Amino acid sequence: MARAQHVADSHDLIRVHGARVNNLKDVSIEIPKRRLTVFTGVSGSGKSSLVFDTIAAESQRMINETYSAFIQGFMPTLARPEVDVLDGLTTAIIVDQQRMGSDPRSTVGTATDANAMLRILFSRLGRPHIGSPQAYSFNVASISGAGAVTLNKGGVTSKERRSFSITGGMCPRCEGRGSVTDFDLTELYDASKSLNEGAIRVPGVTMEGWYGRIFRGCGFFDPDKPISKFTKKEMHDLLYKDAVKIKIEGINLTYMGLIPQIQKSMLAKDVEAMQPHIRAFVERVITFTACPECGGTRLSEAARSSKIKGISIADACSMQISDLADWVNDLDEPSVAPLLGSLRRTLNSFVEIGLGYLSLERPSGTLSGGEAQRTKMIRHLGSSLTDVTYVFDEPSIGLHPHDIQRMNELLVQLRDKGNTVLVVEHKPEMIAIADHVVDLGPRAGTEGGQVMYEGTLAGLRKSDTLTGRHLDDRAKLKESVRTPAGKLEVRGASTHNLQDVDVDIPLGVLVVITGVAGSGKSSLIHGSVARRDGVVAIDQTPIRGSRRSNPATYTGLLDPIRKAFAKATGAKPALFSANSEGACPNCNGAGVIYTDLGVMAGVSTVCEVCEGQRFQAEVLEYRFGGKNISEVLAMSVTEAEEFFGDGEAKNPAAHKILERLADVGLGYVSLGQPLTTLSGGERQRLKLATQMGERGGIYVLDEPTTGLHLADVEQLLGLLDRLVDTGKSVLVIEHHQAVMAHADWIIDLGPGAGHDGGKVVFEGTPADLVATRATLTGEHLADYVGA
């Protein structure tokens, strides 16, 4: 007789009923546990809203609620997602593509705890012995002090002399940053002008604002005197003076010299994380050179002198991780056996996941989205936890077809341990390993948010959904390729792992740079091409914006719209901005009121005064083309393109920007949608649309297919063709075979990653690459096009 199922074994599904987060339209779905489920659908169809903002967010919120109110006070507060029922949830571990912190002191080693283990190892085995693990840390400065302390014991007060010292591993010259900075003073100011004439060239420092008040009232120099006539002391006060408190017009202010000001406000951030105009200023004014004292290792002389078998901690961190793993595997020391075992596991996980080409000293801000995601995965690979929900956001990003197979094996391994694996993905090779597929659509934005199909992969192929129809799409090789109009010479490129590469990049055509992850593609393009004049580089760094930022403000589209409203109505342009005079006074133009409830999740309620429209009532009475400003911002790009295209609302400036947004496949996004709600792929395409208007002859795109559905790749190829046909040169770093097949010229780097890569292994047409099958890329491209 069959045994009745135990009631505890009946919870085999994650049940979602009535999900309405973002654009989801009352979605109800059941997801099998301990299986691998892939979520597909066009970009903006609601995949992330369902997986990240509903299932994973609620799991994390419920775990946070198990902590005491005191601990919850230190954690981010999460609101309950808009959903009727969420049942059968397990602990969710999110492995997303968010770039790792871009703090200049954060490295691959510090982000994964590998450095912490190495420091303990050297403090136990390093000779000469120099101190505790802190003595090997480039984040800890050496410090010592002595003095008298007053003690009160049993009513008797006595004084004692105490001294202390901490031995840190930080290089004193560069303070653990590895590089020192020199300033080009001619770029900071125009010596022929006085301060009042606008001599200062630093972004944000103007005589009209607070700086003007401080410069005029500080008394250290005469603001009407040309800088070239300043005395030595006046120059020192302008450039180098440390922070001092001053009183101007009865207000307490702080005066600080220009260079300390720049160091505090700009250099404390990573160069990659700066706004474009600040970054351009920093690159113009400041030269970063490796610290002459520590040679860029960030460590003090004492830390570099302590060695294990002839290797210092600086040598270990600069090694390629695959080599470091071999070195650690050879160490046999029973006194630190548990530590060695843990360090071996971490380093071997790097190699397993395909990141063996990195080094521990690599700044974490320089990792691509895909590399950052895989670095986060390392923590979970050797985990003994089971019955956990792992949530992945496009794990194939940045992976060559050769590497995708390895990633698939890792996902299957996690599932086979008894975990639920949820993957948001577009690549057919990754959809192929799914036990269960959920397809959202039918389109994006307001036209999406519905479950179009759920079931097996075979069923998806037969279904008439957009994903089902395009799943077996294969691009063909072009019958003829364009003729180059010239060439861009790269000579002796040696950034990172490049081995003195000489290559001629043809101009006036579509060039694809490819190769396995870590082969040197980004090093070649960003190191030797992107900084040249006339090159517009569009990479994957996230857009920095608050919840007030939206596509209209980011692209500059709001300016012609405001001017058009002002011209038509006779009102001031500032009234038509929710960040300026026209903002609803109750919600300050946010449209919602945010209430902080301490340790409980904050609540956002629609503003009662403007009813979420963000503007004052009198502003909404002004109309242009029959619509008010709030109605215009609620339009999708496609609707707005039609609205500003002809008729009484015709506006060529606004129409031009909208055309570019539609060109990159963002027709469904509304003009006023907060940037914080856009996916990674959408943000990159928004950047592409913004920078397409720039005057540059060469465009560099870094994996533009990120986040693109199979059906949209064709539209992207059309856009690249249009760019080339208007006389531009387009260089694309890409792994997607459809883009490779469409190229006029391919440059393939390899043959492997790290020190096994860094060479050009093929340059020529896609047809030649397929015919020779000489490289890994050639083999995969030949299979893809069916050659």
C-alpha cells in the first residue's frame, strides 16, 4: 500500500496570486521548487518586477522581520510588494548585476574575503613576523600615541600614563590607494583673470553661488586682483589652505583651498563613478601615477618585506588568481590547515566560475556587470545550504558562448543540491536548461505584465508567443561586407593582460571585437581607443539618478518641451519642471508623500493635493497642443513622437530626441517614468540614445545586446547599420553571435583568458572566421549559422 504523503512535503510550489508590482497586471503563477525556472520576455515585459520586486523582495522582507527592532533599524526598510497571496517562499539569495562598490580602496580581494584570509595567513607564517593581520592591510594606517589618562576608582582620582601603537600595512605616501595625484594648475584657473572675472575653472565653483560669498568675504586675497599678481601666501591660501571656520554676513562657513576641496569632493570617489563632466575635468586636471614608494601595491615597506616561500602579500595579490590558487595548493602547514582549506575553496571557485584571469588587487569598480555578478556567486558555490531560492539576473552577460556552458553547469549544480533556481534570461542556450519556463509579455511597459506561457521548453517552442516564435532565430552571414574608409592604428597596446598588441581597426564599417571573458577586449578598446578625440564610448556603467530623474530630464528632452509650453502660454519655463517652481508644494514635485516609519517599511502615498500629477494646479491649466505638462510626461515615447511630430504641437528639437529613443527600442517607456525603475539594459539604451546625438566619428558600444530580447536584436542591428550608413565607424564589444554574423570585420582576442589571452588570434570577415574555424569563437559562430 502506497504511503500517504506527509503534509510537510506538500509545499512544493511557490504560489503568487494577484501581483501588481510596476506593470504586472494581476499576475497569478505557480513555480515548482527545487527546479530551474527561466523567465523570458521582451525587455520591460515585467520579468524583474515578478522575480526581483515581488518574490525575492518579499522573501528578504520577511527574513528582516525576524530580527529585533534594534537590528532592523540598521537595515534597509522594504515595503510589502503589491500582491494578494505569496505562498511557499524560501530564503532568497539575489545574485544581480549591480556593479560592486566603486570605492577606490575596494578590490576583488577585499570584496570576497580572500584578502582577509591571506592577511591571517601571512601574520602566522610570514617571515620576518611584523605583527597582526592589520599589519598586512592597506586600509589600516600605522598610528601611535601616548598621554596621561584620568581614572576614577572607588572614589579616588588618579592619573596614569598610557601609550598605544597600531601597526597597519597602509603605504603612508598614497594612503593605501596605490596611486598619487599631480595637479595641472593651469587647468584650475585662468591666471590673467581675477576671481570676480571668473578665473576658477572647477565645475560647481562659481562666483554667483556660495563660493562667491566665501571668496569675497574670506579676506585671504583680493577677489578683484588677477591671480597672476597674487603673492606666494595668497596663492597658498587659494590652492592649499586647510579647512578653517570663517564668518561672513553673520553666517558660519568653512573655507578650504581648491586642491583640498577637489580631493575631498571629487577624488574620494572612483573615477569610473563620476558624472561625465566631472570625470572629464578630473582627467584633464589630474594625472594619476603609480605611487613611487609602494610601486602601486598600496602596502607599506614592512608589509612587503614579510614573505612566505619568497612571496610577499603584495606578490600574492598581483598574481593571476589561477596561479595564486596553485601556490596556495602547494602550501602544507598543519598549524593553519583550516585557513588554507577555506582559502583554497575560495580561489578554486574563482577558477571554476571562469574568473581565474583576475587578480585580487584589481579594483572592484573596474569589473564589468557580468564579472561582478560572478564574483558574488563565489560565496554561494561551496555553500552547504539547501532549499534556498537563488535568483539570477541574466547570468550570461559578458560571457562568450564557450563560457555559457560552464555557467549552465554551475546553475544545474545549485539546483541539484535541492535549491530553487530562478533565472531572468534571453539567451536560447540558457533557456535550454530550464525545467520550467515562464514567458511574460506580450510586449513591454503598459502593453506587458501578463503571463503568456508557462510550462516546458518544448511547449514554448510550439506556443505562438513572441519568445516562442524567435527562440530558434539564427542570423545569417552577410552576402557582402562594406569596404573600409580608412583605419585606426593601435600599436603596442599593453593595458592589463594585452601582450604588445598591434592591430588596424577599419573605419567606416561595423567592427565586432570578441573573445572569451578576460581575453582583453575591453582592455584593448577602453585602453587604446575610447580616450581618443572623436570617439564616443557608451559603456555599461549605471546611470546615476534620483527618483525624480526620468527619461525626459536625463536626455534633455524636458528643455524643448518646457520652452514650447512657455512660448505657447506666456508663462515662465521653470513652471513646467517638477524640480523647480512648478512643483506641487505639498510633495515637492515627487507626486507621492514618503513617510518614514523607523524600523517598519516606509509608506508612500499618492499626494492628496496634486493627486500624483506632481505640479501645482495652476500649472496644469496651461495647455500646449491640447495637453498639460503632466499628460505629456505620462505619454510613452511612441505617443510623444507622434504628438511632437506634426500638428499644432510640432517641435523638431523634441521630436529628434524622441526618434532616437524609439530607435534604440525604448518606445514603450513613458517620459516621466523614474530612472530607478528602469532595468540595466534599458538604462544602457537610454545612454545610447542620449549620446547618439554627440559629434563623434567613432562609436564604441560595450555589449549593447545586454537585456535585449531575441526579437529586439534585429532592431538593434538595424540601428547599428543606420549609424554606419550615416558615415560613422561603429566598434562593438560583443559575444552575441547574431551581431558577429552581421559584422563587416571581426577582431577576435584570445586564445584564453588572463595571461593565456591578450593576443589577436583572428582578424577578418565573419565568413573567413567561419570557414577556418581557427578559434573558439569561429567554432561557435560556425555552429550558430549552421555552416
